[in-house]
Amino acid sequence: MKKWAFLRVPAMQALFNAITPMASGGQPAQLVGLVQMGVEGGRATSILLMKFIIFQFVVLVSYVLTLFFGFDLMMQQFSGLVFLILIGFVVHTISIIFFIAGDV
């Protein structure tokens, strides 16, 4: 496959995230785009799942860095939201564990 063809997939994601409610159309559009390019449906779904796991991992790393280096600042600026921030950390951690466990 041509390398330039793969630049179409992120553009499709951005477009369909922008035009669908709650940005829910990006991944299905990417799946359709990959299938149209000749990638098998199962392989395309696996690629998108790996991409999602990497996204979740990057979010988890940013949470850890924020909690490690800026927790006191967070407590000062967002004292009412600290509980929700910690819940978000737990949700991202659990989602990564479940996706990796299901992928093994």
C-alpha cells in the first residue's frame, strides 16, 4: 500500500469526530477507510484497538505526571474536582488493563 494512503485515515477521523454527536464517528470512519484501502476488517479493528490502547496509555502517563509533580497545585486550583480527577485516573487504568488482558 502507498504510504500516502494512510494519511487519509486520520483526516477521516478528524472529519467524522467533528460532524458526529459526541465525536462518536471517528473510529467507525477509520475502520471503513482501512477496509476500503484493502485491510481486512479484523486486522483493521485490531489496529484501531491498538491505537486506542496507546491513546489510553498516553493519557495515563499524563495523569501520573500531573499527580506526581502537580498534585499540590491541583489541590489549590481544583479542590472540588480532585475526586473526579482521581476517578478518571482509575477509569483509564482499568480500561488499559482490560483492553490489554482481552488482547492477550
